[in-house]
Amino acid sequence: MVQQNGHGRLLGGATMIIAAAASVVILAGAGFAWAQQPIAAAAPQVSGSMAPQLVAGAASYSQNCASCHGEQLVGPGAPELKGKAFLATWAGAPARRLYSRILSTMPLTDPGSLDPKAALDITTFILNENKQPVPAAGYASPAELDKISIRNGG
């Protein structure tokens, strides 16, 4: 088989095989180099169409909580804030209890330093991440959390 290269020269079968093999090696090397890049921890993702309180909660969580609880709320250095372990602890409790715990004891490095709005935003974000119903407008005050019990299984 004979084929023309990009410069008007004809390539024979052996030359084409060598060129193809070189292309495979180059592409494989590029793929290997790409695969060796470190993967950054993904920050919690909140859709722009969600309540502004959830967006604010995700940002406050990343800034104040993620270093211990992990960006995905299941960090190894502190209790999990998402999933079965979280629900085993909090199911049946009023959501206000979670808010109060966050407000009075977090962050661990400076307990009680969160402002009440940030604590409410973080609580709303955690509830949403655990598939708890969150109103589209979010919660206006912590008192609204008294009416909500955290459900097992979301």
C-alpha cells in the first residue's frame, strides 16, 4: 500500500507502519502525562438556579467547614455531614438542633465564631445535600428550622 504524505511524497507500507506506531507512542505518552496530574478535591457544587442561600451556604461551608469535614461533606477528620452516618445521628432531630450545634461549636478552631446568617446558610446547605426539603427561597430565620425534622433517607 502506498500513500502520499502531507508534503507530496509517497509513503511505503513499512514507513506508514512506523509512522502509525510513533503516533500511538506519542498519544500514549500524552495520556500517561495527563493521568499523572493531581486531581484537586472538588468543591461542593450548587447549581446557579438554586436558592441564593444554598450558594452562600456552599461558599461558607467551603471556607469554614471543609478543612475538617471534607469538600464533599465526608472528610476523614471529622464526623460526616452527608449520607448514612449523618442520618444515623440526626434523623428525627429538629433541624434547629443542627443549626444550634453549628452556631455554638463550629468551626472547631474558633467555636461560636460563625455569624448566625452563615450558620443558617451552612445548615441549609447540609440539609439540601442530605436530600431534605429546602424551600426555594431558603430559610429566613432559624425559628423556621423548629418546624422541620431531619428525615432518614432524605
